[in-house]
Amino acid sequence: MKNSNYLFLLLFILFQACSKDVPDCENCSFDCVDVNDSDVITNDCLDNYECTFKIFTQAEVDLEERDGHGNGNKNVLQLVYETQGDLGIADDEFEKILIMEIDESQASFSVEGTELKSMNVHYKQICFCVETDFKEIDKGCMQGERQEDGSWFVQGNLFAPYSFGEVEVKFDARFE
């Protein structure tokens, strides 16, 4: 009986260490970005760009998939920012994808730094460039809140690590 108690205690400790708790955001201040900055991606996309902010239910982050999500038991928020560029210039088109997971029961969150790993946040650039794989993000801040209609308002200032330096991703948008 004594050994089974130790086993139970060990399993409980392992479960707690492996669980990914995402801190709630009570009265979110949404102060990760200055919304007046010109490089913040919003629902009002720039001319010649296409921006989408989607929620995939019953999904999970899947880095093997081009769009970064597959079947699972969470919600995946996906930001896609793309342009065909100037038609007179070859190879200036690009697509940028940011993905993250949220538990179905989550109503809000506020994460920064290594806490971003608890949401499985990844970013990739698809372009005429060398590094086109998803990069795990563990630097920056992000806050989000589920709206009454089921959409999410999320704001973030994130830094994706690349061999040539960090790529800053700032956004302030509603995901539907």
C-alpha cells in the first residue's frame, strides 16, 4: 500500500509538471502593442495585402501541416498575413502565419516570455527565403479575451527567432 501511495504521488507530480496552465487575464489591459504603430497587423488590412484571423475548433497545432493545424481537442487561432507583392517584381510575394492553441474552456489569457510555450505559439514566413519552417515563440507578450459571440480579441507583440535575427510580429485583431 505504501508503494502505491508513492506511485500515486509521483504520477500526480508528473501530471502537474506536464500540464500547460495558461494564465487568465482578468480585466485585460491590452497593452502589448501601441495600436497607433504603423506595423501592427489589424482586421483593417493594408492595400494589396490579405489578412485572415480564424478560429479552428476541435483542432491542435500541427507543425507538419502547411497552415499549422490539424485535428485535436483544442481551439487553434490562426493569423495569416500575405501579399502577391508588385506584379512587376519577381519573388516579392510572401505569406506569414501565426498559430496558437487555446483550451475550449479558456475565456481569457495573458502570457509573456516562456509562458507563450503553454499556448504552443508558432510563426513562419513562406517566401523566397531560406527559413520557411515554423519557429516556436517564447519571447514577447500576448493577451486575449473571448467575446460574447464566440470570437476572440487578441493582441500581441511577439519575436520569432531566425538565424538572421528576430522577426517582430505585432497584431491587434478579432479572430472569428
